[in-house]
Amino acid sequence: LLSFLNRNFRIPTEIFLDTPRLTSDAFQSPAALFNWDLFRTERGILTRFEFHDGEVQFPGFRSGEPFRLTDIEGKAIPKKGDLLDVRLQAKLAGVLSGSLLAYGEIDARTRQYHLALTLDEARFSKESRVPIQNLEGIFELENGTVTINRIRFLFQGISCELSGVVRDLFSDKPIFDLILKVQNDQFSLRSDIHADFKRELVSGVLHLFNLEYPFLGSISGAPAQFRISDLRVNNSYRASGRFDLSAGVYGIEVQSESRRFRFDAAAQDIGWKLILQLEHVPIFGYDVVTYATGALQPYTDLSSKGATTLRMDMKTDYLVFERQLLRDFKAKAQASLKGLDELVANWGNVSELRG
């Protein structure tokens, strides 16, 4: 094997790898897939490579949940100068399923690359607890920069679209410039997001119900685990948040004068455990103060086409509605973007609400 790696033999015109298996502990860049020195001999001659039925494994966000490319069929064909024409197709396995098609060019001397990748019918596994399905679209990789032309997906059955640019993707301080669009029969939402982990700055504009909400604040950490602090929304709200993708734990807190909104969520299997705290938050014009805990679980399996209806269970430590205490308030319902169905709520000893 050492002689093979050192090219200590007569120079072949082709090398065919049948069913190679590669494992990467840290996916730092496409260059980590292969030792690019293999593509050229000591005499500077490029060799044609072909891969059949290969597999590459990368670590996922969480321990024990790897991401794999399987059934790889690929070629690296020498072109003019030090350029290699690369084409491969593979299946996605592990934390993400679906198919991937990639093509582009690699410079074997400078290690520069430009690859276009197409995702088709990709979805996250049930174990990942990421409710995203029908992920498809095209993005480009060029020397550590990712250009997302337009990627569509379903989040809990809601149609979403993502586009933009990510710079220094394979570093611990990337820069995101993204546009997220959410389309539904009931509403549409667009968020322009700039997150610079080098300068620890986050900013953007949220477009909702024909209104704009600009925001500006600080961001720290890494993309898989970060905190947002001192976020100013529309010059009238202060917000902060913590987001841990590896543990599936998220938290948001918003304040404005005497009003306070706090929301915590933790992924559990295919559902969510929730904590909601409101202090004098107006809901449909009514003043609400409460501390509630609850759970959301989809009615359909997240590993299929997505869940548009959730089963909601909630109980409160206290609930003050228009300055009236509703003691031991608890409720359950089916929740969707259309509203709440089969709602049943109880409080006190005899009060019940259905609808």
C-alpha cells in the first residue's frame, strides 16, 4: 500500500477503485475526502480515477448519528493542465437519506475546486429529530464558499425555501447571508439573515404580514451551538436566545418594558417538550400572564412526508387572563397552521371549555 501511495511503480493511465470505504472524523473540506497528491505523480502526470460502489462516512451533529454517502459511482478525468473533471452520484444514508449528484473541476496543483451538487428527495431520519423532508435543490461549493441557488424543503409539512451564500463554511467562524421564505395558505414569511461568527454580529429583516421588523445583535459560538444576545428588534424589543443543534435544545426570550416572552424547546424522539412564560403579553387584545409546560407530538411519522398536525398537551403553574386567575388550567388540542381543533381545557373544579 505504501508503494502504491508513493507511486513507486510504472505510471498507470487509470486507477479503478472497487468498493472503497472511507471514514472522516472531521469533515473540514472536500479536500478531506481524498489525499489530492494521489491525483498526480512525482513527474506531475495526472491519472484518471474511477470509483465504483464506494462509501464515505462523516460525523453528524450528534454522537452516534453519522452521515454517509453510499453506492458512489464517480470519475476524476484529467483535462487541460492540472484540471480534473469530477463527476459522481451517490445515495445519502444515516442521518440523511435521498440522492446526491455532483460535478465540477478540481485543480490538482493549487487544490482549488468548483463543484455543483444537486439534492433530490432528501429527508432527515426519525432519530435526528429534525422535522425536514422533501429537501431538494442545487448548491455550489467553491474553495470553502457555498452558494445556495434555491433549496426547497418541508418543515413540519410547511413549504420553505432557502437561498444565499455561506463563506468559510469549513472553518469554525463561518459567515452566513441567507434568505428564508415560508409559504402557506394562511400566511407568508421572509427573513433576511446575516450571521458573522468572526465579528460576532447578527442582523437582518423579518417580513411578516406586510410589515418589516429589522433586528441587530451579537452572536457567539459555532453554527451547531451558538447564543444570540442583546438583539434589538424593531428598536422596541430586546431579545436573546440559545440554540444547541447537537442536543436539540432551543430557547428564546423577548422583552419590552413590562412585557416578557420566554420560550424553551427540547427535542424528544419525534416530539418536543416546551416551556412557555408570558408576562403581560397581549394575545388577540387580551392581557395574559402564565407559566406553562407542554408537549407537541406529530400525528404522522416525521420520516414520511411530514406532519402538518400536532397533538398539543399543556398545563400551567398559573394563568392570569385579563387579571382573572384561572386555577390549575390545562388543555389539549390538535394544532396546525389552520388553528386548534378538538380543544378541551379545564380549570378550577368545574370549569371546562370545548371547541
